[in-house]
Amino acid sequence: MPDTDRLIDSFAAMVKSRGVPIRAEDNASRLRAFEKKVPKRIPQSFESFLSRYSFPAFDVVGITLFDWDSDANQYSAEASAPKNSLSELLIPAGYVQIGRPDTGDFDAICFDLSHQAQNREYRVVHVDHEDILCNGKVRVTGELWPSFVKLVESALSSDDPKVYYDEPIA
């Protein structure tokens, strides 16, 4: 098993131990459908995560990762770049949204596919949503992690990785 898969397995086990109903599942076809919609292949580490696990939206290390638990998921919806969405400008500019700040803010947390990256491990950036909505411009306000691997390592090494999952109300 490659090191990346081992790291992702540790990450999945950690979030599961903190109450997130993540489950192992073969998502190869869902991943292929998603990747057809984005300008470049996503990072290998994130590919490992999405191809082998399904999960609802959950918070970790300050961000809310979108849900990935059915064919109708937020990643695929955003990658379709619907009219009047943030992704309508993000995708052509080389940004793939993977979540939002866990504060409830509408800013975008994205992979920056516009720069070269070893093993496709693109940096994870914070993009201002108001600049997109008001000015039609994609403005990166900062790099959060140099890669998804570093995000995962940060969560795994933290005493409090801020994992939170909201049980849906039945």
C-alpha cells in the first residue's frame, strides 16, 4: 500500500473516531465523473481519499469539506460550474472548490491547479467570495496548506483537529 493511501486511511480512521460517519467504499466511477468536470486531475492524496471513502460534509482543521456520499454530491455540483455560482469563475481560473471555512463563511477553500505541483499536490487556498460576486474576480486571500497531504498531516498531528459533524435532523 503506498504511503499516501496509508496516510489517508489514518485520516479517515481519525475523523471516524471523532463521530464522522465515513465509510470505505469503491468510488472509482464517481471520481471519474467528477474529474471529467475539472481542468486538471486533482491531487493524488485527495484522489485516494475520494476514490476509497464516502462521507457527509464535516469540519476538520478549520474547514468544512463538502459531502461525498452519493452521485449527487457537492464536489460534482461545484465542478459543473453552474451559472451564478462561485465555481463559474473559479473553474476557468484553475481553482477547484473542496469546501468552505468552518465559520459558515461563504468563501471558497480550493485547490490551486493554476501552478505546477509535484504529484499534483496543489496548494490549498482561501478565495474571497465577495470579490467573485461583486467584482467578477478570483482573489486568493491566502494559502492554508501547501497541499492536501499537509492538511491531513496537520489534522493527524493536532491534539484538537477541530473535527465536527452535524447529525442530520430526521
